[in-house]
Amino acid sequence: MAFLLLLLYTVFLLLRPQDFIPALAGAPYMMIFLAGAFAATLLGRRLPLSDVPTLALLALVLVMMLSTIANGWAGGVVPILSNFGTIVITYLICAGQLRDGDRLRWFCLIICACTSVIVLHSIQQAEAGIGWTGAKTVEGNRVTWVGIFNDPNDLGLLFLVALPMLLMRARLAGGFPARSLWYLLAAGHIYAIWLTHSRGAMLTLILMAAIAFLRRYGAMKLIAAGLVALPGLYLVFSHMRAIQVDEESAYGRIDAWYTAIQLFRENPLLGVGMDAFTDYHDLTAHNSYLLVLAELGAAGYMLWTLMISAAMLMVWRASHGKLKVVVPLATVAGNDAAFSRPIKPDNRPSSLQVEGSMILYSMVAYLSASFFLSRSYIVLLYILCGMAVAYFHKARQIDPDIASVTAKSLTLFVVLMVPFSLVGLYLVVRFLL
């Protein structure tokens, strides 16, 4: 029941039918589904409370509250608990419910189905200027959706996260027709990313392609392919909004980055308080990393980084484990079973490794695109972290020897992340100013 409610919640979260179907408007469907799924997860004792990403996330919530109180607004604790609390609950449900059987793949299937519908809407919207939801293109020809994905940059981010899931389905498909369908849908998502005209999304798409090419063919062939592809990349970006530091949006973004660094310098431990950045600047930070540094200080940034790093390390270790399954000895007529060898299934180990790669690529896509967006606290990131934790436990059911991820093993990395991040971002801003 909890898994079904999670799927329903995901549909309403991504497709947002309550935002364009009048009969569904105003009814608290999402909260009902989320509360029911959480209650079932809690009663089933499936909450992943001992995992490092979970502990880091709960500690992050505490820092959010302390930061708000330290900056003189104790009442800000209530909206933090009510708004960010739903994100924490979503993470806990995903981490607890997606570790069994094929649930992770079914969950990804629902996400792909939702984003495929949005892709069709984007194509219609690009041609007519308005989609069936009533959402219109903005800034001339940039496609949008409704609800939390009404910004073209957010929509491009959603398509990027879904793209590895589609490619996973294609690799695991049983035959040519099914595989072709998934590749076709993946191509549709790439086209929809183009229709958002999000420079950050396009750069992230190129980065993901480069990483996949590097893993498959090596560095030298990647360099050669990059040189060959340069004219095509130039044509692509020449048809998009020009990426120039003297354009107004770029200046505003750089100025916001500089403001974030100054706010961190003035409040290095706990920051200026969650959602308080716009009290000091007329624009948001336009960078998820700097936003956390400015609003939650070093304490919040270390915990936020620890949560993400631990989740990705869990997937990395699990996907590089043995992942072997021994099945009973086959009884063959005329042969002695004692001389038979255990048969290794072809699908389960390879499918688990494909699932792990999918999660890592989706997280890389999110973390790369969010460098140009203030998306530190939206639910999509925490769903991916929940999927990572669930995948780790699913893999350990097959290979119990997979090493656990502890906070101690990541302490040095996380502690060094703050000064190196700050220095690197500061140098980038100073270079662009």
C-alpha cells in the first residue's frame, strides 16, 4: 500500500493534474498520499534512520532551524518544518520503500511516463505557443509546465534527471521494439531540453554525454570526438541565447554569486537563515552550492554535501560489488547433479549495475545543472538521494560484503569541500567581474 501511495504522490508531484484540471483543484490529494505512505512505512519499520544520508539530512533540518533562530526569526521554524518537512518525508519513503524487488524500476517507470507526457506538452506548446494545460511559452519560445516546474530551467532539469532512467529502461528492454520505443522517448526528452532553451541544461547534457563516452571509449577518443563535434556544438549554441558575461542576466547572476560569498563571510557558521538570501539581494543566488553556503553557513553546507556525497558513494560501492546470485543446481536428465555448476542469471546482476549507473548519472545531471540554479531544497534532489539509499540496501541483499558508508570515511572530503568550494567560486566570480 505504501508503495502504491508513493507512486500516486509522484504522479501528482510531477504531472500536477491538480493545477490544470478544475475538478482536482484545491483537494489535498498529495498530502493524503504522502501521509498514508509515510504512516505505512513507519508502521512497517522501514525508515532508514541509521544511514549516513538520513542522519545528515535530519541534522541539516536542525541547522536550518538554528540558523533561522540565530538570525532573529524564531517563527521561521514553523514554515521550515511544514515545507521542508514534506521533502524529508518523501526522502524517507523512497529510501524505505524502493529497496524491494523491482520497485525501483517501477518508480523510475512512473517518472518516465510523467516526463514523457510533459515532453508531448512541450512539443505542442512550442508549435502553438500554449499547451493543453493553459501554460504558455515565455521569453518568446521557451517551453514551460505548471506548478513547481513552470520555470524553463526547472523543466530542463527534470528532463535531464529522467533521461538516464529512460536509457536504463532501453538497456533492460527485452526486445528490439521495446528498446526502440525507449530510445525514441529519450530522443524526445533531448529535444524537449532544447525547447527549454536552458543553457545550463544544454551544458549538462553535453557533460553527461562526455562522461558516458569517456567511460566507454577512453580519454583519447573523447578528445578526438570533441574536436570533431566542435562545429556542431557551435551551431547549437549560436541558435540559443548568447552566453556572454556582458549580458544583463549574466551580470545579475555574477552579482548574486558575489553577494552570496559576502554573506558567507559575514555569517560563516550558520549563514543568514533559510530562504533569507533575497532579503539581501533582489535576485536569488542562481547557484545551489552558494545558496546553501550563504543561508546555512559552513555547518549547513557540510551536512548538505555529506548527504549527497554519502548517497553517491553508496551507489558507487553497491554497483561495483560482486552482485552475484547463486541459483539451485539444475537437474539434467542423464547427468549427475553433483557435477553441475551454479548458473549465474544473465539479468539480475547486469540490471542492478544498470540501475546503479542510472542513479549516478541522474545525480550528476542534477548537481551539474543546479550549479546555475538555486535548487538546493527542491524535492527532486532528495528523491534521488532516497533512491540511492534504497539501491544500496537492495544490492546488499545480493552481496552482503558491500562495505557500509560511514560519516568518518567522508569527514576529510566534506571538511575540505567548504574551503575549496569557496576559494574556487570566489576565483570564478573575481575573474568574471
